[in-house]
Amino acid sequence: TVTRKSGMIGRDNCTDVAPSAFGDRALHNYMHSALEYIYAYPERAPTVQKTFRVLIDSNYLAYSIPVANLLKGEMSNVTNFLLSRKFIHSMVSGRWELYTGVPHPRNLTGCDFVTSWEFAAIFQLDLCETGAGYRSIRTYCPEACRCTRDAPECPVVGCGVLPTPVP
């Protein structure tokens, strides 16, 4: 069963699932499938590495100097981690790391982690996007995806109180 922050699935269709729900089969399979979309394109590895390096070198990720230096020195291993099942296992195990022992720079977890600008930038993949060749994560993460009433792939019952994103 997928657990929402406020209870079981179906009780609150407008609330993101709890981070622990990523260990449940449905979300585990979703994340596996979403990242398989990335893994299917071997040319993605250099893009992931280049993007991650730019984010580190420009200090956009705002890691401390020792962590940034560690990541720079381990860049090949970081890329291998991000493009492996170890990354998925880390998430579904509740560790929420961008590299072994290195948490998200803003310590995000769950829906906030996988819908963060950092995740989207590194993987060039917006899991909230619809019509991109994969199913969005909006069903599980309506808050993080800023769902509004009748938005595609958003929960259908009871939503619509969340603000409409300003273009």
C-alpha cells in the first residue's frame, strides 16, 4: 500500500506520498521505469556527468567545499552511481543520496527529491512533465508537481486548491 503523508492512498488525493512510500512496489517500479528511460540512452552518461560537473563547479548545488571537492574527485564514480540501480536502491531504501553518503544539497526526500530542480537538471528529466514518453509522477506527488484541478495525470478528486503556477 502506498502511504500518503496524511494516510492511505485514496484518503487524500491532493497530498504527496510520504518518502517511505518510495519503498512500496508501485513507486519502486515507477522510479525503476522512469530511470530506465534514461539508462536506455547510453549517450546520457556524458550529459549527466557534464551537467553535474557544471552544477558543482558553479556552486549551484551549494555543497560545502569538502563535499564539492569529494564529488569533483569522484566524478566518474558519481556518474556511475547516478546511472545505476544503486541510485534507485538508495532512494527506495530511504537514503535520498546523489552519491554514496552525499544527500540532496537541500536535504530533500521523497517527492521533493525527485521533483527538485537539481534532479531535473542532472538527469534532464522532469518527472512532473506530461506527454514526454513516460508517465509523470503527478499521481503520487500532486503537491510537488503543483497539480491544479483537471491538470493532466493529476488526481481527479478533491484537488484544485493548490495555486496555479505562474508562467
